[in-house]
Amino acid sequence: MSAVMTRAPLWRRLLRDPRAALGLLLVGLAVLGAVLAPLLPLPGPETPDFLATLAPPGGAYPLGTDDLGRDTLSRILAGARVSLLVGVASVGAALLLGGAIGLLAGFLGGWVDVVLMRLMDVLLAFPGILLALGITAALGASLTNTVIAIAVVNLPVLARVARGQALALRGLDYVRAQQALGFGPLTILWRAVLPNALSPILVQASVLLASSIITESYLSFLGLGVQPPTPSWGNMLRDAIGFLDQAPWLAWFPGLAIFLTVLGFNLLGDGVRDRLDPRD
Amino acid sequence: MRMIAGRLLALVPVLFGLCVLSFALLASVPGDPVTAMLGLEADPAAIATLRAKYALDEPLPLRFLAWFWQVLHGDLGRSIQTGRPVLEMIGAALVPTLQLALAALLVSLVIAIPAGVVAATRRNGPADFAATLVALCGLSLPSFWLGILLIMGFSIALPVLPSSGHVAFLADPWEALRHLALPALTLGAAMAAATMRMTRAAMIEILSADFIRTARAKGVPARGVVWRHALRNALMPVVTLVGLQLGQLMGGVVVTESVFSWPGIGKLTVDAIFARDFPVVQGAILVTATLFVLINLVTDLLYAVLDPRLRKRA
């Protein structure tokens, strides 16, 4: 890789990779849709039109309507807001907490490491969706609890990556120099370890965004995630099941929205990982 | 042997943690679990009986110990809804789940291994590009949506396969296979994507190894080099991934079983959550997670058996 390319900012390097550029485009469209939805001349996502129930795509309703006559396009855009919010909030919360747990465990070592990482092992011992299901069953189905459940699923993954980074960094000279200068462990973690550990943790977090959006759709599809009337792609598909023979579009579009958004995050995640991996 | 003993010993705290967490999930249900089970207008006598039955007036740690003691003796309690022992219900549900998991595994291997090998041998060609693209799409496809699309295609538009239900193999093998087809394809497709990527990566690495060049130099036909020499060695990491995926499958069945009304452990869990049948929820989560941990352990050990280098190191 040439020196010029190395110095180019990450987003510009991502744009040069056709796969990552496609990922950026798909994610960008989802974000744009979510942000601009309220400004578009569309019926509200929860506004029924009883004269146009189960209307096929076309005319006043480009993506058709559901059994209550609600506009599918408007609901998909509102669902984008929910999916992205749950994805970003659950990964963000796991990033803060898991990052802190992993860095502390790796840097301090000893019993702190053993206790914290055994706890993370227990969380990792559950298949992700099952753990999320158990948590929402215990806390009750709601948007906030969906975020909490998915954050707990993501927590051990990020803690492990952070711990690995802290372990690798704590033996390096510049970290030991800080110890020799008498700085406390928290100061060293904040000033010397965190900035250098951040990029692999962020790469892992970007990969988790895709799986978090899928997990949210699973939970909402099962009726244990985001609750109606708030539209989410998962609960739209749950409603669509009853109308597969009369109104198949109700199942096409929300599924396509999940697929394209997750594909976007996967492509982008692959691209970021390739660009930030020095071996590449 | 020492490695196996070490791995089994390391399992003890994890399994204990699973029990604590499964118990804690139930204990953290907001409000009184008895009210949650019986409803707000329940008879006070019934409430008192149930409270006594589940020792709900005892402190939490004591309740945990009592429950844990029962679990150690293979007693997961009784279902509030049906009154049947939870373990019996889980045992009955595990059979269809294992059928589905094995069928899905078979589907994924049949798709993924040939596709991975072809993609690696024609690296950067159109076949490779197509296989990689399909795999990436497969990874991004939510399995329940694929299930819904398959139902729309093969049960509604072209009504050739049933969209729900389960038939026992011994009762009617043909019908059993027909009912198994769509759920197995749904679950298998998701696994196939990751397995194909791993097979491709492992094959690319192995195909550039010295022993492959030697085999070629000796005049082994190209097909023999790829399928006999290279694939055999490339399968090592694939076995690990398949094992890990079989574990993940225990989670994936939850959604797939709900789409196809497949009476397995995933559907049992979801139905029990809606029925607020907490002993069943707790038991099903505990058993599924334990299976997940055990499958991962067997995968690790199998890997050591397949790769003699790991045995020596351990």
C-alpha cells in the first residue's frame, strides 16, 4: 500500500472499495430514510385508511397498505428509525460497558480478570437470541428492554476484544513508562491504553451492528421486541404472516428492508476491517 | 486425556453460571411471579398454595439453592400450564429439534462444501464472484424472512410442500420429509453461507501449500488434488465452524420453529413465554444453553482428535 493511500482518510479509502462503497450507500439510504421520513409527504405510519385496506403497491401507496390501511412505505421508514436506534443504542451501550470491563480485566489482570471474564463466559455460553429472549421475557417486551437485551448479548463479545487489546498493550514500553512515572491504573488506561485499543474494538462493534439489527427483528417478529403500534420491520413481518396469500407485499418489503440494511452493515464492516487490518 | 479433563473441569463454573443466570432471569420478572402466573384476580388461597409450592417467601439465595438441588437431581419442576414435568416436555420437544438441526446441517454441507471448493479453485473468476456474493447475501438474510419467502413460493404460489407442522418419521417417512423440507432449507441456508466462506478460505490457503505442489508434480490428476488431497486438509477449520454453528443453530431454531409451527424446543420456549409458564421457560433456556456449551466442547475435542499437533501441544 502506498504512503499516499495510507494517509487518505478512512471514508475515502472505503469509497475506493466497491463492496464497502455499496455498503456505505445502503446504510446511508437507511439512515436518510429514517431521518427524512417525517418530512416526506406520506401518511403517518400509524394513520389508518379504512377505504384502502390491503391495497396493492401503486398509486397513492407506492408499497401498498396493510389490513388497517396503513401506508407500508411510511411504516418501513419509521421501522428504519426503530431498527437503527436499537442497533446503535445496544451496540453503544455494550461498547461502553463491555469496553470498560475488557480493558480493566486485561490491564489489571489477577482476580479482577478472572471474575470479570468468567462472568462474560457465562453470557457467551448462551446462544445470543436465546439470551435476548430470556431477558425480554423477564423484563417485559418494550423498545427499551429490547435495547437492554441486545446490549447484554453484545457485551461479552466486546469485552473479549477489549481485554485482548489491553493484554497486548500493557507490556509495551510506553505503558510501562507511565507506570514508572507513578500514574494510577485508571489514568494509564484512559491516556495510554484506550486510544490504542480503540480501533479493533470499534471494528468489532461495527460488525455487531448487523447482527443486532437482525436480533431486534427476530425479537419483534416473535412478539417480544418492539410492540405495536410502533412499527418495526420484525413486527411488520409478524403481522404479514396472516395475509401471505392475499397481500404478499406486506412480507416482501419489510424483509427486503432488513436484508438490504444488514447487507449494507456487513459490507461496510468487512470494508472497515480490511482497511484497518495492517496485514491487508 | 489431560486436555479432556481440563476442559471438563473448566465447564463446571460455566454450567453453574448458566444455572444462576437462568434462575435470576425468572427471579427478575417484575412484580410477583404468582400474580404473573395466575392473574390479578386469582383466588387468595390459590396464591398462597402456589407461593408455598415454589417457596416464594424464602430469601432468594435459599430459593436458588433449593432449585439448584432439584436441577442436580434432574428435576426441572412442573409446567404451570399442563402440570407435566418440564424435563419430560423438553425431552419430547428435543426430538423434532434435533431432526431439524441435523437436516439443516446436511442441507448446509451439501450446498456449502462444493460451492466453497469450486469458488476456491476458480478464484477471482465469475463462479467465485457469484458464490461469494450469494454467501454474503445469505449471511445478511434474516432466516425467518427466507422461511416466509419459501412458504410463499412452495406452499402458496406452487403448493407442493406444507407450510407448517411436523410428522413423525416412523408414522409416515414421506410426509415427515415433506414437512421437514422448508424448515431445514431455511435453517440450512443461513449456515451454508458461513460454511462456504470458510471452505473457500481454507481451500485457497491449502491449495498453495507445498504438499499440493508435490502432488501436482507427481502427476496426480487435478480433480484428485483438489477433492482428495486439498479438501481433506481444508476441512479442519470447517469442522470447527460447523460445530460452532450447530451450537448457534440451537438459537436459530427458536425463530424457524415459530415460523413453521415446528414443535421443537424453540417453539416450546416462545409459547411458554407467552403463557407465562416460567418453569418451562427456565428449563428450556437452561437445557438449550447446556446443549450449546456441550456441542462447543465436543467441537473443540473433535478438532484436537483431527489435528494431532493440538494433541501434542496439550
